Amino acid sequence: MWEELIGQEFSVKTLVSAAKDAKDALNGKPTSSFSQAWLITGPPGSGRSTAAKLFAASLQCEENGCGNCISCISVLKNTHPDVKVITPYGLSYGIEETKNLTKEAAMMPGLGIWNIIILEDADRLTKEAGNALLKAIEEPARFTMWILCAPSSKDVLITIKSRCRVVSLRTPPADEIAELLIKRDGVDKAMAHFAANASLGHVGRAKLLATDEKVRERRSQVLQVPFELKDLPSCFAAAEKLVNAAIEDADLQTDELDEEELDSLMQAYGEGAVGITKRKIERLASGAKKELENSQKKRYKRITRDRLDLSLQELAAFYRDVLAIQTGADIELFHTEMKGSIQRMAENTSINSTIKKIDIVEATRRMLPTEAAELLVLESMTVQLARA
């Protein structure tokens, strides 16, 4: 069951052992490492959410995570009634949402052993929301288990971190990602190794790169940006291209989902039923429809920002490859298919210039979570890159 969490042997051992300790604790046996609050950290693509779900399946399974029983399968398919996976749609997760979550956490499990709350992207908690969550984590109900996920322990409130047992994941090795793509997804060996290197250690991204030509095309567009920055018009055009690529990805991910959610909502209010007029359904559903639209807008904005951040990671990795060649570092390039172009840029720029460009990209990444307009932030970055 744990095979998809690649390159995380030590963390897997910790979580498997913890699931057994949890059952012993409920049976009154003494345990040295039992906890009802966990914080799983790791860089994007390392498998935080996957680890959380596998851990939840192990906690609910009588066999400590067999992977074959109804309990394990339902957890992994997001259909288990006692495992709630919360993904903050917006750029932040507020206090009212957190209060509702703590109420759910106080309930008894219906079918499973535990009432498990998985909070993805716990780093998006506002300070007020974090404080509201703190008491529920400090004094959890007897059968409640909290599993929080964040990029690093520094990204959550220190008071929450101190109440959780932390499990840290690492960036999976490219060779292991490639092997997974070959075995699990039937990807050609050459494509699998290309996607594994190009993904920057992000397993989900590697699968998309290996299986979706449009994703590969958009990546190629991003990696042309360093060669296009010659004057102000070209800088503005490059920034617009980055934003448009993010918007295209957000459209691709949300259009069909938005429509399905709206159809499901309208059916719940009687659409298609005999004897109910469309006008009456619209009136009854107006409040819920508005709430759904607001939630979808938040999700769209978040996906757009996340895609922009991924583009910036790819740019930073490009300049890292340039720096690797300039310094003669004996490390594998992320963008192996562009080695000739990277070599030429390395020869025509200085080490200090490349370091400065990496700093500019990373500073821009830190600006994205703010309320600043994405296009203005990206335009500032491209102009600075051209000057560097």
C-alpha cells in the first residue's frame, strides 16, 4: 500500500509504527510514541497528502494498513465517512471555517476506529484560525486524530507545531520517480526519465509531463523566458506569457469540475424533478449557488497562484543548471534536454549574475501569496532578470 510514497522509507516506518501504537493506546497498552496530532511536512510533490491518506488508512484498518480491505480502499478513494480531507480552496483558511472543522472533530466515528481530520496546506491557516485550532489539537476527543500537512514546520504556528509529532518527507530521487512512472503508468523509459528530472521531484507533476503533451508545451514556453528578456516590451510580453500559462492550467483543472459541482447542487434542489419549476429551483438554490461560486473563485485563484509558483520553480531550476555548469558542479541537470542552450548561457553570463537571477526568482515566489497583482509582480521580475 505504501509503494507510491517513494523515497520515504524512514517516514513510512515511523507512520506504520504509529498506526500500531494508536491501536495499542485505545486498548489501554502503554506506548512511548502515541500522538493524536501529526504534522507531515515536505516540499511540493514529496507526497504529503498521499502520506496522510495512507496513514489514515493504516489507522482505520484492523490489519494496520493491508491495502485490500473495504476500510483501506474507501480511505484511499476519499469515501470513508470517518476520514475528512480538508483542502483550503482560497489563499488562506479562516477562523469561521476552522471553527466548523473543530466541531466535526469532536464527533464520534461512525464506522471506523478513529474520526480522522486531514488538513492539507495547514500553512494557509490565518493566525486567528491557527489559534482556534490549537485547543482542539491540545485536547482532542478520545477517538479523534489530526493529520496536518505543510511544506515545513516553520510554515505553521509554533504553538501548533509544538503539539504535533512531526514527520518530514524529502524530495524523491529522480530515478525512483522514473521507475514508478514505468511500473505504475506504463510510461516509456526515456520519457519517464525525462519527466522525472523535469518534475523537480514532484511525482504528480512528473506523471503530467510524461502523459500530457500540452503540459510539456507550457513548460517549454516557461523555459524560453530567460532567452527572451532583451528590452522592456519583451519583458512585459514574457510576464504576460507566464500568467496566461497559469490561467490556461487553472481553466483546464476547474472548468469541468465547476460544472459538475453546479449540476450536483441544482439536482439537490430539485432540478429535473416533476412538478418543480425552474424559477422556483433558482430561487431556492440562490444562496447556496452564490456560496458555491465564491468557493470556486477562491479555488481558481489558488490554482492560478500555485501554477505560477511552479513556473517560477522551473525558472529557478533553470538558473541553477546554468550555475552548475559555470561552477563545474558534478550534479545532474534538471533540464537535460536543454543542455546546449544552458551551456551557451553559462558561457555568456557571470556566476554573480546567475546567483542574482536565482535570488530575484525566489523573491518573486515570496511575493505571490500577497494581494499584489500577479502580472505586476511578474513584470517586475522579468525586468529585474533582464537587468541582471
